[in-house]
Amino acid sequence: MHIVKNGDVHVSVPIGMPKAKVEAFIEDHRQWIDEARRRTSERLQQRADFYNQLSLASRAQREDAVRCLSAIVAPMVQRHAQEMGVKPGTIRYKPMISRWGMCNVKDSGLCFSIYLLLLPEWCIEHVVVHELCHLLEPSHNTRFHRLMDHYFPRWHEARRETQRICRMEGDDE
């Protein structure tokens, strides 16, 4: 049994199990379900609060955000690409909330979330190096992690800090 993002309860049961037994199981776990739904709702609200710090409602706001982010990211890409011996293709910026960056290994294109602006520069740099490493190693295997260790030794710390910021920004403390 688990709770999905919209708060629905998903229960997997063996074929042929009586409906009454499934319903009894769910009722016996009502407290767990309620608590899990509450936590899920809190996480979704924290996530919304975090991303809502950056207003991208108008075209002018989006263009301004892209200009600001490009001024940070472009020099990082240039510096690290040269150090790593890679040639990235086009660089794009989109308001992605499901990921911080993407690398298209076929055309060497990079795409960065505009929401990187909500992070400290060293955490942005972690994302830049991460995507550039994909030009050397497409998957997240041992070789990829060795490349990250070499080109951005603080990547574990940056990832933890990014996760902490995303969780904490919505808190009142």
C-alpha cells in the first residue's frame, strides 16, 4: 500500500482476495493512511512554496529570469567544458520543476531549469558540471560518479544542500 502524489491510496493485492478483506486491511491502516496523506500534502505545499518564490507569470519575467540565469550559467559551462574537453551544443532555459538540468547526448544540447536561480551559485555549478559530465558518460554509472568526483568534488554536498533548500524554503523558521 502506498499514497500517490494526489493523495490516492494504491493497494496491491493478490488476485482473488476478497474485497471485504482488502477493505478491512485499509481500515486497519487508516491512521497510517491519514498520516501519509498529511505528509504528502505538506511536501507538495513546500514544493509549491519553493517554486513560487520565482515569478514567471509574464513573458517579461521569464525573459528577465533567463537573462539572469544565463549570465551565471554560460561562463560556468564555458569554463568547465574547456576543462573537461567537451563541446556542448545549444543551451536552453526552461521552467522545469521535475529536474534541474538535462543533457541531450545526441546533439550535445543542454537545458537548465530557470528555477536554478533559487539556488546558491555553487549548487548551480554542480548542475552545470553534472550535465557536462553526461557528454562524457550518458548514464549515472560508476564512471559518471568518478567524473563528478574529479570535476566537482563537492557534488554530494551540493546535492544535499539543494535538497535542503528545496525542503526548507517554505518553512517559517
